[in-house]
Amino acid sequence: MNLLKFTSCQAATADATCRAIVAYLGQRLGIPTQFVDDVPWQERSHLFDAGEIQVSWICGWPYVRRVDREKRPIELLVAPVMQGARYQGRPVYFSDVVVRRDSPYRCFADLRGVRWAYNEPESFSGNWVVRYHLATLGEMVGYFGVVVESGAHQNSLQMIMDGEVTAAAIDSTVLEAIFQSEPALSEQINIVATLGPNPMPPWVIHTELEPALRQRLQTLLTSMHEDSSGQAILNGDGMAFFAAADNADYDPIREMVRHGASVTL
């Protein structure tokens, strides 16, 4: 292969670590690799769907949709396992519902009628898991007073800090990365509810690549934490290791989207 291209459709907080992982893989495979991050994530997604990028880190719901509905020629590669104790060594994450610390809101029930932000419609962590949670409460329409699409988890958080919205559900791994880079911000934010755990966004690969190469990539990723240079890279984004992923691992997302589809934010 002349060039193996990777990308991420996750929050930009992980791009530096992804770039280092891709370089690591290229060195060990002995082939040129490239991490595509010079275009918006929406374009990265289109390039992956078109087969111009071979490996992508995507949200769990877009993975399920591609495999189940669109029959895209892709398969699971790995899913990251984060270091924090809350993850219990499993490839899962949470959606943390956050507000400003100086606000009067202390739990999810307090948020009825507030201004709510979600990152984008395809996001499981910012949109679908919230719709599922509302469905379990029997709240099918109009729970929030105003709903705004922010475009990214980071934008939702900034809108909360600026007072443009009251609350949002933020991917816990993104929130932790932001707090790591901006410690003062953690003193200004309260987590009033936690939704999850849910299956971690997976790395997926096009099946047009040779099976031997796909297997080699999975082996390199799942053993990356076993050497010091690989572990140092993973530490950059709070990752512990990569776990092999199975399609059935994402059945909870299928079920939650099915229930949440009848909810209107």
C-alpha cells in the first residue's frame, strides 16, 4: 500500500494523540501513514465513506447506522479503554450533564424548561443518550425550553460558560481532556447527572484492505500499551489500552436509539 490514511471524527482534544498513534503504527508496519486533520470532521467523515481514508475513529451511533442501514464495507477494529477508575478497565464512557457551578441547578430534574445545547444530531453522547434518558422518564417532547445545536462538545461547554445555554451532555473523555488542559475550568462547572456507561466510540476500518493488514493493525493497537513508547502516547489522551471490539458490543446503542427515536428535544 502506498499510503494508509487515518482520521478521527471525535473531538479535536484527541487529535494530537491520534496523530502520534498513526505515526507509531506507520513505523511498526513499515508503510507510510497519514492522519487527516486539516479539514472539518464532517468532510473527514465523507472522505472515509468514500474510501479515501481507510481507518476512522467514529461515534458509536454512526458506526451502527453505517453497518446496519447503509451496509458500508467497514468493520470494527478496536475501542479505547480509558485510565480513570470510573471506566473499570472497560471500553466504555459516560455523558456528563454539566452546568455552571454558580447556577441553582443540582440534578437532571432541575433542568426542565432550561436552554439546552447538544453538539450535533448524530452524536450519541450529546444527543441520543439524552433522548433515551428522557424516554425512560416518559418525557417525549418539550422537556427543555430551548434546544440549540452547538456543533461540538467544546462549543456547548463554552456556551454554558458564556451564559448562552444552561446545560449540555458532554462526552466524559472530552470533558476530562478539557479539564486537564484548563484546570481552572473544572472549578466553574458542576456535573449534575451522569448517563451511562455506554460503548466507547470505536476505530473502524474498510474491509477492502487485505485481511492480513487489518489483523496486523488490530494486533499493533491492542498491544500498544505493552511497550513504553506506545504507553507514553496513550497517556497523552488518558487512554490505558485498546481493546478488540465486537459488533454485539454496540447492541445497547441500537436499543437506546430505538427508544429515543420517539423523543423530540
